[in-house]
Amino acid sequence: MGSRSRGSSRFRAFTLVELLVVIAIIGILVALLLPAIQAAREAARRSQCQNHLKNLALACLNYESARKHLPTGFVSQPLQVEAWAWSTFILPYIEEQGLYDKLSPSETFQQPVDATRLKNRNLADLFAAKTDIPLLQTPIAVFRCASDTTPSPVPVPSGCTAGGCPAPDNLKVPPVCNQGSDTFERHFTGLYAPAGFQPSASNYIGNKGMIDTGCPGMGSGTAGSPWVPLQAACNNNGIFFGNSSISSKSITDGTSNTFLLGERDRYCLAATWIGVRNPFGADMWSSNWAMGHTRDKPNSACTGSHADQDAQNLCTEGFSSSHKGGVFFAFCDASVHFISDDISADPLGGNDRNCTTNKLDPVTVRCRSTINGATIGVYQRLSWRDDGETVDSY
């Protein structure tokens, strides 16, 4: 009995071969499960991103309910200074009333820029005062998509000046768009913003429309005027642009057929919620810090010179996302839809401003289905609020 008891207490150890087999099996299981886990995580991030976009769209509509129009795209004025954008004005509607009160943004340009102004301030006032600049770097979760990797605040290359920025260095965000000899790094340096200023990041921008040509009135205003003389000629055909005050009733194509907001991620240099950099006139490139146009498809390539708008795709002025195959857009009825990269789109060159819905233009100039004989793409039509041709499927 005693001998059997001693024999039964002995355990057989794993051999080295058995141990390696077990480790290999575990490794295979992990390799099989990891993609599923990553896919589940990305699905959760996509869902959260979609929800953020929905909340921002609802905030815009709540703003409209209170003010009878959607927030202005940005506060435009003849001076080349930094200005608030639509995203600042909806802060009270996304549970950021405290931050809004500290910023005290004016929805019209206050002459002149004044560092001592405490209420109804211009964005340039805060930069001039310097003390409240940290408020402009406040991270706001609802403006961020979890799939995006843009740091907040948005890094910019060292050595930026009012004239531009050098190529990025190793300590900052690497160039995410291949610009060839033209680095074109988005930066917020301006007349009042300090060199190298890094604004709080955002992944959601307003739909300015399809037009991508310069405003013919820019720079022709005077210091005493709150606007350029050719305002009507500078307006875009989307929802947000300089001093815009679009209401739902003016979206005659239908709120369910018109873009309100869309995504832009690190690939196309993201955005910010604080405003725009040095716009003068209604539609300068610097307005792309808070808005985008539909000249090019979502997630377009980013090559060539920024100044030569017909020679390349510039997604830094448009929409992009980290979600495979397309971009989320919030429509003007606050519904959110995933728009495929393969959506029908025709950039039509620079989208000449002759193709506008400006009521001052002759009927013969205002285009509908074509520009110079070319058919306007579905993507562009979804950004145009009142072209008269609704889009039922996309």
C-alpha cells in the first residue's frame, strides 16, 4: 500500500517538444484572434466617430433653432487676421458653455483688434492679449475621431513664420502628404497668432460647397468696412463660408440630400475647432482649417503645388478619414452616412465661380447640370445646397 501511494504522487513533466507545441498553438490562436479583435476595436471607433458627427450636426441644428440660421462658416472681414469659425459658435450646444464664456467670441468682426477687450472678442483679440491662448488648445472629445492619430494640439514644423513653415523635423508630425518640392504643411501662424502656434485638433469640418477658385473680391475691402465689397461673388454654394447665415429653408435640395459636416484626418492634415487662419475675403485657403470643399473625391491623393489648383488633388482642402473605403458625412437633417471613395465625382477643373447660386448672377451664368459641357458629379451635388437637382442615391 505504501509503495503504491508513493508511486501515485509522481507527476510526468512536459517535454521540451510538448512545451514548444503548446506555445506554437497559443501563438496561432493569438494570430487568428488578433485581426478579429482589431476589427472589433475599429468598429467601435467608427461607431463613436459616427456618434460624434451626429452630435455636432444636432448642435448646429439646435443653434439654428435658437438663431434662425446655421452658424456662420467664419467671421470674415477685410483685415488679414485670425477669425472664429462655426465650430466655436456651437460650443454651448455640446456642453462647453464654460469654455464658450471664457472665449466670449463675437459673431461679427469687432473693429479694431483690441487686446484689452473682454467681451464679444475677435479670435485675433485673444492672440493679441496672449494670456488666453491656452484656451485655444483645449482638447474637446466630441471634435475628435478615435480612429485618427493626429496629436492635439496639432503639431507644426519648427521655425514657422508668417510667410510659411519649413519642412517638418523629426520631432514633429512627419509629412503625411507627399507635396514634392512644395512641403505645404498646414500651420496657424498669422498676423497675431505666434509663430508655431499649435491649435486644438479637430476631425470634423463644415461643407463650404464645391467651388475651389479664389474670391474675386478678396483684399479689396477697407479697414473701416466689415466685409469686402464683392461679398455675393465670394459666397460658396454649400452651407458654411465667410459670414454665411444659411437656414434650412434655403437648402432647397432637401436637408437629407445636402452635406453639413464631414471628416478630415491626419492624412489630410486634420483641422481645428477654434477658427481659421488669416482669411480675408470670403473663401481663402486658410478657411480650410475649419471647412472643406468637394473639388476632389474623399481621401484623394495629396500631391503637387498648393498654388496650382488644377494640377493636382488637394485633400488638405477636402475630406478624408481613417476608415477604410470612405468618409462619414453628417447631412443637414443630422443623419450620418458613409460616403464611399468611389462615389461619382467630377472635379471640373477648379470649379469656376461662374457656377454659383448667387442670385445676382444672370440666369445664363448660373449653371445647373453642367459646367462647360461636363456633368457635375454626385459628390459635388451633395455639397451644393440649391442646385435644383436632388440626389436620391449615393
